[in-house]
Amino acid sequence: MLPAMRATRLLLPSLLALGLVSTSCTGEDAAGTGTVADLTEVSAPDVSFADSAAPDTSYGGTLPPDFGDGCRDNRECSTSWCVEGPDGFVCSKTCVAECPPGWGCKGVTSGSVDLVFVCVPDGDLTTPDTVEADTIEPVDTTPPQDTAQPPVGETLCDLDPGVGVEAFKAEPVDSEWPDCVEGCDHPAYTGVAEVNLALGGSSGALGALDDGSHTYYVGAGPDIDVIGIRAPPRSMLEIAVQAGSDAGLIDPVVYVSDGFQIRTYSSDVSADSSCARTTIAYPYSSSTAIYVAVEDAVNYDAWTSGGYGPTVGGPEYAYTLRIKATPFAPTALGSYALGQQQTFPGQALTVGGETRYYHFVAPANSTPRITLTRTGSSAFVPALAVFKSDQGQMVWQDVEWDADGDGRVAQSGGFIVCHGACGSAPNDFYFAVYDWNGAAHPGTFSYDLGLQIQ
């Protein structure tokens, strides 16, 4: 479904006003009497890349006698799990969150078996292959799906729905992804309710929108899953949400907050795909997280400032969240002096959820004026954002969008490009163009840009 313009809901000053923030960081059960377990007491399988967390130095669990022994297939291991490590195949065991030092708890699939979390030796950053019990064939060297790139010109939405052979982070055990972004005990969520990416890697998360009652400032409402993401500064993140299987009922909506406001949003990536996709450059040079919110389109449309109408949820509303990090590569517009101006015709957004970044060089103390004029489909609702880009950041500042529907947007100043007194020295400026509804259909979402250095 192509969503209605999100002005009344997503331009509110914070997620608290939006209703993404629970009155507490717990959700109630369907009867409204229970609470979700305190996340400070919960851990979850960590499928972050190996260099994103300090190594574990202790392990209090019980290991099978053949743990770490070499193996050729699952039949040779007491646990029936023979996994590949950096030095060959070894016997392993299933896990909930914790593995011995030098091992990580990662999700794997094997044949007809559903996703299972298994201890995997460190040193192999891809999803481990597993050897089936009924074969001793040579190891398949085909790259697993989480390291393969979609075909040129395609996106994460073009990968098969469901889990496949990828490694994902699951919802916290005996709990769920939190509903809140502000007012939560975020240190307790570190490594639990978040995904930590390495540049160039891909990962994701699994979840389901339950049918219980959750408490928001407008009252009881549906399940909204909020997942933290940490990544290297300015890495370009592609985020896509699909149904957990071909038979799934979820019609996903995804939006991203930088902790201050919701910045990007998407529902259907195209007219024939319900995959929700958005893109954003990671804004911070610190360890501050950003947050991806996932909900169902029915529930999104059921929200009003006075409360929710009928909502949906349950096991059939499982989803797969995929995230891919790539190097930041904005479109270069050149270098300019005071008084210069330039036009750039024939620009376009070609894929749903696209946030197109631009870069130019101008005197640090100038006040650049950016204009955008729609030249294609009237379904395109242009939006323009400028950034605080000093000290390696890419933090959202001023945002203008086509509120009056005339197809034109203009932004003067609002950039922060240097730290301290920079004078007239040349400096880097960045801005981004996107569709207010995160779409790129129907029709052609084309536009002309104008740049004037004042």
C-alpha cells in the first residue's frame, strides 16, 4: 500500500509525540496484565561482526565432550552439529546467547531445519556452512546469501523473503524488541536489542509483531518493534523489511529515527512489492545508535492522536529485517565561489526508499541556497535535508518538503560544515533529496536542482 502523506504523524518533534515511546519499556500481554521481562536480565544471540565487541573471557556453560573436535559430518558429533571454522569443520553445540571464548552464537539453517543458533568459531565472518548427516560431499563454496550482493541495479528487496541461509539477530529471549526509543535503559540493550555493523557487511534481525496490548502515550496499541543500529560514521545503510515467509500476513512499514526525529520512511518499495525499504547515511562519529521501527501498515493507518483503531498481529506477522552497509558515495556537484550558481537538470529517484545524497565545496562562511523543482510524476512529494557534517558526522539539520503540493522546495543555509571559526576557507557541504513518503512510484520521480552560493 502506498501510504498517505505522513505530515501529521511523522513531522512531530520526537518519537514521544509519535507514540513510539511506551510509558515504560515493557509491553503488556494480551490481557493487559503481564509485562515483558526486564531486558537488563535478558541476552540474545549476538551476530554482530567479530570486531564490534570485546571478546568474552569467561564461560559458565556445559560443553559436550567432543566440542571443538574435528568432524566430517553431523553424524560424528554428539550434538549432530558439525560447523565450519577457520581451520576446518568441528563439532559444536546449540546456544542461546553465550559460547566459550573464541566462539560466537550465530543463527544457521541446515536442510529442512528452521533457524537454529549454534556456537561458531571466530575468524569466519560469514554464516557457517553445515554438513548434512546423510552426505559427505565436498563443502559448498558458494557464498552464503548474507555476503552475496543483489544483482546490479537491484536491492535487498530483491532477495527471497524469509531467512534463507543468513545470520540474523533474533528477538531477546523470553522478551521482544523494545517498543521505546526514548526513556529506555539503553545501556541494558547494548548487544541485546541492536545490530552492530562493520562497514561493507550485511546483517539483520528477525522478529514478529505480536497481538498483545502495548502501552503508548495515546493508550493501548499494537506491537511496534524498535531495533538499534550502530555502524561506522557515514556508512550508507540500506534497510529492508519483508514478510518472514511467502505465507506471512505482514504488510511492513519501516522508518528510521536518529534519536531526535524520524528521518526516513517507506512502505511499498514498488507497485508490485510490499517490501519496505529505506536508506540513510549513518549520522554519528560517536557510538550513538540510530533506531529502525517496524510495524504493520494496518496498524500504522489505525493510529490517531486520540488512540488506535482495530489492529493486527500474531505469529503470521513475522518479518525479516535486512541491513547492508556500503561506503558513503554522494553525487559530486563541484566547487564554487561566492556569487556562483549552477543548475543540475535530469535528476531522479529510481528505487523506493532512496535517499540521494549530494556534495559540493564552497566557502565555509557562505549561505548556500538549494532549490528543487519536480519535473515528473505528481506522486513525487520532494523533500530536502541539509546536514551537520563537521568532524566526520552526517547529522540531519533543517528539512524542507513540498507541503503545498506545488512541486518546489527551497532551503537556504542550515548547514554546519566546520568546528569553530572557519572563515572563507573552502569546505564540504552535503544535502539529500528523498520522497516524503519514501516511494519512487507511480511514474518517474524526476527533478531539477539549483545551487546558488550566497
